[in-house]
Amino acid sequence: MRAIVIGSGVIGTSVAYELAKAGAKVSVLEQGRVASGASAVSFAWTNANGKRPREYHALNVAGMRAYIDLAREFEGAGWFNQTGSFEWWTTEAAQAKQLAGVKLEQEWGYGVDFISRDRVAAMEPDLDVRAIGEAPIVYYPEEGWIDPVLYAACLLRSACERWGAQVYTGTQVKSLETRSGRVSGVRTAAGERFEADIVVNCAGGASKESLGEIPGIPMKSSIGVLAFTQPVAMTLRRQFHADDLDVRPDGAGRLMLHKISVDDQLSEPKLLRPDGIEATTILNAARELLPALEAVSIEAVRTTVRPIPGDGLTCAGPMPQVDGYYVGVTHSGVTIAPQMARLLADEIVHGNIREELAMFRPARFFGGAPGSVVPKSAVAGPSHD
Ligand SMILES: Cc1cc2nc3c(=O)[nH]c(=O)nc-3n(C[C@H](O)[C@H](O)[C@H](O)COP(=O)(O)OP(=O)(O)OC[C@H]3O[C@@H](n4cnc5c(N)ncnc54)[C@H](O)[C@@H]3O)c2cc1C
């Protein structure tokens, strides 16, 4: 089976890896550099907390656990940081919602519990717990974060070296080619043709674009802004999420900072200055909790499109218009990528229709029932050719 994967973000590289591992002959076509889209500007927190409905929560949990398996597969995987995370809210309404969420997620078997301020202070001495006030603090020991660009590089290299996958950067796919209602390949912007039995579109925010006559996925993507500090002499290991602020280590002493209210001010990605109002707003919020940031500056600010399907949920599986054409796009894509990839590869290569994806089918955007998939007979069988 010859498979083309469009896009090399966390989703595309995960799908390419799992397809190649399952026996497909994989070509990845990427219009820019490997993992240069949203995956390069992601907080990349692996979590299922607050994610609803239950099926979506479960997909996220499965993604988190898939990373544990992958980290074993890639001994010493430098891209995997499962250090846990803290969360607190300062308004009564948010605290009530948090309490209900904790109870429900404990029932669902998710790793979550309240933790004392003293314990947090002992675990993270750089955090000024007095600034948290009386807010209850929740600890999620199973959560962590990924370095998505390293992850993508690692998986692609492995897919190429172990199973002969090919990667074509600077190669933009413009249209799908079909024969008798089935995918036969793609045509690039440069006019080149790549033949394939299966095409999986993992184009992130660009999933909304049509490929020739095949429509894209309706999206409600938003803009994300991340600020990166200079290296700072502190030992913070765990990320924390406090009202409108997310903070985590980003290697070599740098911190990654995010404030959703700053995202909300932008309607498109743009170059932001490290000493601009957005960066200063984010840094000042972080300084209230981390006194060591007092004399530290922001070194870089990055913005990107955060891919989000139109109803906010994952979109993964066969497109209804053409046999052999699949899509994989989602919010929380870092968390979900390895699990989505396993499920899609199992469906595509082995023909096993996976119930875990039943409510996330692309057909729901085109008038089909949420669980619509192509008949099993239309799925190509396994082969190494
Ligand atoms: C600020 C921010 C914070 C986030 N925080 C988290 C978080 O904490 N946890 C979490 O799980 N998720 C988080 N996300 C979401 C997550 O980062 C994304 O869901 C994920 O990176 C999407 O990966 P992707 O592979 O679908 O898209 P991308 O990384 O954008 O990759 C798509 C690739 O396709 C290529 N492409 C597009 N069109 C074509 C074409 N026609 N031909 C060839 N190539 C093409 C692009 O160049 C790109 O490289 C966050 C996102 C942002 C922006």
C-alpha cells in the first residue's frame, strides 16, 4: 500500500510513523520545513483535564499513554517530559467547576487530586505560593509536555531508516487525483504528481482548504501566542496553570509563557516584539508567581494558527467524497497525535474500524452521521509493496 501523508506536524509525523510501522510505503509531503506549523508554537501540554465529552477525554488520555509507550520505543526519548502539572483558579465560580471536574475525572480513573500549598512549595521552591492565596491547588501527576519539533524529527527519522519512508519538504499539495471514485495520488503546486492508494491529510489549519474539487474541513481555528524568557537560574520542573496564565520550562533554563487573553486579542498571526505590550503583559503575570523573573526579559514571542475543527472536536477518518482519502486534524493535537495515528493506521492498513473514533468522523461535516465510515471492503489490505 502506497500512502501519502500531507503535512509534517505532530499529527502528520505520528501518522507517517504508524502507517510505515504497519507496513505501508509512506511519502510525507510538507510545504515548508518539518514541523514548522502550529506544532512549532505549541504549549504542548499533554493532558485530558476538563476535556469533554467522555469520548474526547478518553481519546486524550489514550494519547498521553501512547507517549509512554513511544518513549519506551525510543529509549531516552528527549522529547517526553512527564513531570506533572498544577492548576488553580481564584474565582469561586471557577473553583466550583474545578471541584466538580476533579470528582468526575477521579471517577473516570484520571490521575488528579488536591495538594497542599506546603507540598507545592516544597516541590517547586521558585513558585511563590503566597501569591496563590487560598485557592485550592490540584495536581495532575500523569500530565507533562512534549517538545513537538524534536518528536517529529525523531519519528520521521525512524520511519525513514526502519521502514523506508520518504520525506519531501518544500512540496505543497494542491489537489487530489482520483480514478473511478478512488484516490490515485496528489498533484503538487509545482505540477509534480505522486501516486498513492491512500492519502491522509494532516495539514493542520490548512485542512480547511479544498484540494482540487474535494472540500476542506470547516474550521474555527484561533491564534496562539507564546512568550519565551531568557535563561533564568531556577529549578522549576513542573508546569502550572493559574487562571489566565500557563507556565512551563522550555529547556536550558528558559520558560514558556502563555496567556489566553492575549491570544484572544489577535485575529491573525503576526510578528510581535519581545518588548511589546503582549510580551510585557504575559511576563508581568508570570512575575507575580515567580519572583526570580523580576530582572528577566522576554527573548522571543511566536504566534501561529491553532487548528480547531468547526465543532471543537477531533476530526479523524475517511472523507466521504473519495475512497482512500483520510483526514486527521484536531485541537489538543499534541496530546492526541500518537493515539490518533495508531487508530488511523489500524483502520487504513488492517481494515479494523476503530470505535474510539466513532464520534469524530469527518462525515459529520458533510451531512453524514457522526460515525459514518467507508465500508470495510473499500479499505485496502495490508502489504509491504
Ligand atoms: C499557542 C498554542 C498552544 C497549544 N497548546 C497545546 C497544548 O498545551 N496541548 C496540546 O495537546 N495541544 C496544544 N496546542 C494545539 C497543538 O499544538 C496542535 O493541535 C498541533 O500542533 C497541530 O498539529 P498538526 O500536525 O495538525 O498541525 P501543524 O503543526 O500546523 O502541521 C501541519 C503541517 O502541514 C503543512 N501543510 C499545510 N498545508 C499543506 C499542503 N497543502 N501541502 C503540504 N504541506 C502542507 C504545514 O506546513 C504544517 O507543517 C496548542 C496550539 C497553540 C497554537
